[in-house]
Amino acid sequence: MTGTSASTRLIATSALLAVRAIRRHVLRSFLTVLGIVIGVFAVVTMVTLGKGASRSVHDEVSGLGANVLTVLPGTAPGRGGGGEAPPPFKLEDVDAIRDQIGGVTAVAAQAQVSATAVFNAANWQTTVNGADNAYLDAQNWAVTAGRRFTGDEEKAGKSICLVGSTVAKNLYANQSPLGTTLRLGSISCTVVGALATRGQGGFGQDNDDAVIMPIKAVQRRLTGNREIRAIIVGADPAYDSKDIQQSIAALLRERRNIRSGKLDDFTIFDSKQIADTLASITGTLTAIVSAVAAISLLVGGIGIMNIMLVSVTERTREIGIRLAIGALGHEVMLQFLVEAVVLSCVGGLIGLVLALGASIGLSRLLDLPFVFDPLTNLTAFAFSGLIGVIFGYFPARRAASLNPIEALRHE
Amino acid sequence: MIGPGQVPLISLVGVTKRFGTGEAAFQALKGVNLDILRGDFMAVMGPSGSGKSTTMNILGCLDVPSSGSFVFQGHHIENLGRDQRALLRRRHLGFVFQGFNLLARTSALENVELPLLYRGEDKRARHTMAMAALDKVGLAPWARHTPAELSGGQQQRVAIARAIVTEPAVLLADEPTGNLDSERSIEIMELLTDLNRNSGITVLMVTHEPEMASYARTIVHFRDGMVDRIERKAA
Ligand SMILES: Nc1ncnc2c1ncn2[C@@H]1O[C@H](COP(=O)(O)OP(=O)(O)O)[C@@H](O)[C@H]1O
Ligand SMILES: [Mg+2]
């Protein structure tokens, strides 16, 4: 019979009454809490996907080990330029970077061509990268079976190759590719090694869908020219990759005779920068969705306030009865507050369930890991309850301050 | 007529009640003096607008007098605050209204349990006490029925069960038979008489009908916001 146990019983009974009232007006209650459903749904889905995305970027970057800079001819999209296609790089550019820039661990030239790989009856459209062992070093890319190229094989441009795990899976199934002869378009090569799986790239591309051949072999037999499509630079993590980027840019500008005042005709991508960019895009999206959700929650709160005011008016006589038989003002207030909180929590719960479904579905669709974060869910749920308290307060206080005599006369 | 040494349960001295202010002000009670003995069954009669309900509301601690004194069980309570009056109602008073005033879509049992909830009784105690009260008014078999499924007489008996479940000192009933036919009215009067005689509850009842007033031991006649005369039956 203590005050606390009486309030506890009152809260329990009020919650029960609230659930009954919600069941009695399912549609009305649902429409009332729709704003909260949408708000909670949007925030939790976005935060969950954001966490998945940053987890995936984080895995990607840590999988690369050191920073990898990729130097491509041409300007990055959105930086203007246009006009003539910029010239490709030369083998001498690669040597110059290796010899003159500090803080680089490996520098590799890459020639690239797409080709259909055929083994027995199976064929698979893939990318053939002309490269060397430095290319593997720069990207921390391991050979899991067989071996890498030897220096002589690289110099001679022999027809040998390493297969990425996607290619191996599609052409060889469970069979070992080592020692087999793989047809690449009009030529063929002997498989000497299988590459470790690296997974998705920062833009969703499959890094494992590739065959690597010595660059000389690709240039001579597939592309028919000496063009280098990309220079891959492994950067020592002890150095600031911004400095390395600047040094490489200065060197290439000199070697490509770009006068001062003119823009670069090449672009340097930094894997870390890509990760940062992705993270900041996710952050921006989360902020936008959060703003939308905040408005939605506000609308939801006003909806709850409105329906609670209607409820107080509809139930004026009930309030009069409760007050007459000895309910205290704060006990009536508590009852209506509990109703508002139950209502908004039901909305929050629906939002969480929808968000769970949507994040699982969207993670699968976007190929992101699904990261269930209990704290996010709990916070969103608590917040929906808080909205019930805030917006239920005014109607509850109105109920509590009614005059019992007048309330009993109310029709 | 009050015997020596008999202290009244309730005593109103010079109670006035004024509604509104200025031009629109209305003096509903103009100095009511009234002693109510413990265990009395008092009927309040008088023309419409004579201040019967206003007096009952003050006696029921639902309203406060504008002036005068109100002593209940030896305590001055004319200056009590809202919550203190609510606690007094919870502990010592039971109400029966003309319009029954049960919670709709709520079973008879839950209606009767309601005052116990605010007293902090646990579920089991609430159930036991409410069933006992329903049994007293002869409606135990109807415990699970909602007001809509009960007749007017039955609804008023549920309301009486709700009023007595807390074992109050005083039961206040403002025209409890106003909405009932004479047969049901008599049932209600017999129930009130039984509660007064056998449970020792002091009953205060407003009525227009002399037939209902005849069940009471004391009849107070109101006129123009004042007590006109008091009839007391010999015991
Ligand atoms: N809340 C109020 N505001 C203004 N006048 C009131 C109020 N309550 C009662 N009155 C007036 O006081 C007088 C007495 O009312 P009441 O006690 O209800 O009479 P009755 O004897 O019929 O029960 C009536 O004239 C009524 O109009
Ligand atoms: Mg009246």
C-alpha cells in the first residue's frame, strides 16, 4: 500500500488500458503514430546501412594494408578539361617514379584489355592486366597456389598468367587451374599461380575478376602497343600520402611537359581518400535522412498530442469519475502520459521492425554487410517513448486539472 | 435533539457558496447549518435550485464553501487543498450519482475495483473485495458484464458496490433513483437502508420523492439556499 507500489500498479493498469484502447481503434492509432513509424524507420535503416557501408570500406582499406595510389591519364570527372585524349604513360614514367620519389614501396605499370577467357567448354568475360610482381606488392596481393612471375619471365614477356579467384571459380569450378592452358581471346597462356580473394572494390567492382600476365606479353600480343593505362604505387604508411601524391604529380607534370598554370592531364586516386569520401557521403546521407526523420517525429508527436486531446475530451466523464472516487491529479496525469507513451512506443516498435526488414533487404541488394546495432535500436525506441512523454504532457495535464463536478456533468 | 456527549460526524456552520463574480455572481447557499450524526440516514429534499446538490458537493469534498466552517470527524476541512480533499474522498466517502456514471466497455467487476486501484491494493485483494461488494448488492453473477449489458437498476447497484467497496464512513447519493422506475427505486432504497443498518454507513441522499425520503431517518428540507426545517423520525 506504499505510494510507489500504488503508482506501479497504476502504471501497469494504465498501460493495459492503453493497449485496450489501441486495439479498439487500430486504424486511428496507426494513423496517429505513422509519423513516428516513418521517423524511426528512416533513421534506423539509414544508420544501419551507413554502419554496414563504413564496415565494408574499413575492411577494404585494412585489406589493402598500405595505401595504394592509382595514377591514371586524364582528368577526374567534374574537373573540366575535355579536348584531346591525354597521352598514356610510358615505361620510363614508371621507372622515374620508382627511382625519384621517396616513400614508395612498389611501383607497377599496368596495361589493361578485356578478353574472353576460355578453358575447355567454359568461357568467361574478364579483364587482362598486364603487370609484374611489383603490381602484386603494391596492392599486397598474395598468390595462394603456384608461384609469381620470375624476373626473366617478366623481361621476356612470357605467355604465363595468374588467375583471380572469380575467374578460377567460373572456369575451373573445383579443379586446380595450375599448369592448365587458358585461352585469352586470340592468344593462350599457361597458368602458373592462383591469386588470393580480395573482395569488392570501393565502387562495388569485383577485384577478383581478373587475369594477370607479364606486361610485355600483354602489350606485344594483346594490345599491340606500348601504352601504360595505369601506374599502381604502393605507399609506405609511415609517409604522408598527400606528400607522395604531390611529388608524383610534380614529377609527371615535368615529364609530360605541362606548363605551369595548366591543369594536370592525369589523376591520382588514393585508396584511403576513396574510403574517406565514401564515409563522408554516408555521413551526409545519414544527416539528411536524420533531418527528414526529425521532422517526421515532430509530426508524429503532434499527431499524438492531437489524439490525446481528443481522447481527454471524449473521456471527460471518465476523468470526472476517477477524480470523484479519489484519484489524485497526478495519478490521472500519469494515466494519460502512459497512454501517450504506449502509443508512441508502439509506433517506434513498428518502425524498428520495418527498419530491420528493410536494412536486411537493402544490405543484400547493395552487397553491404548487415550490421545490427543494438544501441541504435535502443536509442530510437527510447526516443519514441520520449516523444510520447513530451507531446502527451500537455493533454495529460489538461485531464488532471479538470474540475470533477463539471467533468461529471459533461455529456 | 442531539443527545449530550454525541459529537456529530459532520457539522456545517454558516456555510455559504457563491458562484461567479460581479454582476453574474449567484449566491447558491446563504448560510447552511447542519449536523449529521454517525450512522444517520438523511434525505435532503427541496425545490429545484434550492442548493441541495451544491451542499452535497461540499459535503462530498468535491467543492469548497465560500465561507463558513465544515467539520468532519472533528477536523476543520473547509480549507483543504485539491489533493487533500481527493485523499479524504478516497478514504472516507463513497458516491452514487443519478446517472450511474460507470465506465463504459468496462466490466462491473473492474468498475468496482477502480477505487481500490487508487488505494494501491494488489490485484488479488482488488478482486476479492470487489466480488464481496458485488455480492452485497446481489450482482456477483453479473461481475463480467459491461454496463451496456445491465439494466438501469443493476447499473445503479454496481455503482453502489463501487461506492461501498472501500468501506466508507459516508455514502453520498444525489438523486440515486432519479433515472429509475418505482420498482427499481424501491430496490435501491432497500439496499441503502440495509447498508445503513447493517454496515453502519452514514447515508446522505438527495431526492424529490417523498416515498424515497420515507426510508430515511432524518429529512432535511432546503429552501433558497438555506435549511428550512429538519424532520427526525423517532428511532
Ligand atoms: N457551477 C455553478 N455555476 C453557477 N451557478 C451554479 C453552479 N452550480 C449550481 N449553480 C446554481 O446554484 C443554484 C443551486 O443549484 P443546485 O445546488 O444544483 O440546486 P438543486 O437543489 O436543484 O440541486 C441553482 O440556481 C444553480 O443554477
Ligand atoms: Mg441537484
